[in-house]
Amino acid sequence: MSQNSPDISIVVPVRDEVAAITALIEEIDAAMNGRSFEVIVVNDDSQDGTAKVLQSLEPRYPWLRSL
């Protein structure tokens, strides 16, 4: 594994989770504190603004990617 690759990858499938996604990302951040990790959120065509919330979170959490 390269030095820039995270030790842990967390894949989170979501659909219409606008009410819960921010809290989930904050909880993952707290739980993974000090570890090398990435979170890949797979958005399954949410219609409730989940994608917009994820986009707003990405600058704050550099380990977060949404697809």
C-alpha cells in the first residue's frame, strides 16, 4: 500500500438521508480520530438534497468523497 493510501476505507450507501447524513459524518470523524481513513458515500439517486449536503461537507472533511 502506498504511503498516501488510507489504512481504512468506509463505504456508505445512502438514499434520501438528508436528515441523518451530517450527524453520520460527524460520528465517523469522532470515531476514526487519529486513524488514516477515507469515507466513500455512494448516493443512490437521492431526491431530498442529500447530494447537496454531501457537497457542502466535503471541504470540511478531506477524507470524504461522494459518488
